[in-house]
Amino acid sequence: MNVTDWSKFVDKSGKFERPQTTFHEWISSKPGSRFPPEKGRYHLYVSYACPWAHRVLIARKLYRLEDTISYTVVHWHIQDGGWRFANLDDEGVDEGHRLPHPDHQSFTHLRQVYYESDPSYQARFSVPALYDSVNKVIVNNESSEILRMFGTEFNNVIDDPHPEISLYPEALQGEIDEANEWQYTDLNNGVYKCGVASTQKMYDLAVTELFHALDRVEAHFKTVDGPFWFGKNVSEVDIRLFVTIIRFDPVYVQHFKCNICDIRSGYPYIHKWLRNLYWNVPAFRETTDFLHIKYHYTRSHVPVNPSGITAMGPLPHILPLDEEVSV
């Protein structure tokens, strides 16, 4: 199944409904767990282009799991076979992370990893996918669940324990869950509802909800004392929001018709928060690849952009900390 063939998930009214993920096993340190936390056992399949995969790459760095969980970046261009593994001469190839897991050296496409896990698999071949090299199966392909696993299950197996950081602290879990829910509906998935809508009515509804949500985020940041959603400590909310906002001006404004205004000129508090994360927290900047992001959306989403033309701007893709939009 082509992961960019969104028409299968648009109802008769023209509204987009994102399909559910299918693998939901859990890495656990509890005795008898089928998937115990072990260094070098698990491998991530991700795309730099995909916001859901971007979430787990950020968390992997923040929790210092680089030496514990390896990863492979699929090529940014999706064709009929779905996500594929890159070749040496492909544009934008990350030399260090282009190869599949050693168990999959003969594989050419991510779908083969899914079929290894379940030969009768019929859903989407999505990223991220967290693979277990012992059981030879995908453990989980739901980014929100992988985020939680990274924060709780590997503390006793890493060589360099992460600093006192929790993306989902107990005291804030209710507030985090609430923010995640409305931001997923109206922002993370909201940009897709704009871009994939097949009727004017559904597009108008989606884009209105999207910008109401951005207004709500802007109003929140006006009141926050500190650089993060909850002030002085980074959380899941920052990660899940960042992966959408960093793609907004370079892609979503034109590609998904989210063009009531852009972030850099329309939302100064969001813009400040975005640039702080990108320039001051390496886990955010080092996992952001604008070439993969722009080329994937504009050249893989054929129904949305049949000509495959990639817009040059905005330039730069993200402004420096001390520079504002010229007027």
C-alpha cells in the first residue's frame, strides 16, 4: 500500500481520517517480558521527513539512547513500493544511517520488515517502526508509545544515564495528555486534514480549526515564563508540537494550503519558542533535515502536487535567533 495514497482515508464528505497504527507491543523491564530492554537489541526505522518519526529521534537524543538503539533513515522519496532504503548515489543520503539493520541487508523496502513481522500484513508500512532483532519482529509503530518507552524502560541499561529529564513527569501528565489531544487533532493531524481534504467545505473547516489552534498556542506562549511549553523544562508537548511547526513555513503553508499566515510573520511567540528549540537544544536541530522534509512532501505526494515542483522558499528555512522578518 502506498503510504501517500491518502484517498483511501477520505470519507464521502471529503474529510481525512488518519489510519491507526497496528503494532503496539511494549518494551518492559518486568520479569518475563517478551521485549526486555537491552543495549543493541532494538533498531528504529525512521524518516527525517515524517513528523511522527521525528518525535522519536528527538526523544532518543534527549534520553541519550544513541548507543543503545540504532536507526536507519529511509529515502525521502516514496514510490509505489512505499518507503525504500537509500542507495549511495541518492540525493540527500545520510551516509551513516542509510543502511538497514544487519538482519535486513538484502531488503530494499521497509515493507519487507513488516512482512517479516507478519506475512499477512495488510495495513500501511509506516515509520517509525521499532524492530526487535531477537524475536525478528516490529515491536511498535506508534510514535506516542515509543516516546513513553524511551523515557521509562532503558534507564538501567544505558552507559551514560540521561540527566534529570522526564518528558512525561507524573505531576504534569494530565496537562500533557490534554495538550496532546487537541494539538494532535487540530495541528499535527490538522495540517493533513487541510492538505488532503477533497471538498471545499472540509478544507475550509480544517484550515479554520488549524489556525484557531495556532492562536491558542500563541496565547499560551505569551503567558509562559521560560522557553518551553511548561516553562523551564522540556516535555512531550514541545516535541510533538515542534515537529509540526518546524515544517509549517517550509512545507505546509504552500503544499497543504495552510496559508492564512505563516509562523515567522504571524505568530511571534511561537516563532521565538521554535527557534529556541532549534538553535539551543541540539536534539531538535540535529534531527531536522529540511531537504528530506521538503523533497518528501512535494515529490512523493503526487495527488497533492502532481508536477513535483519543490518551492524554493522560505529562505532561510528557519531564521537565526536574533533576526526577525523584514517589513
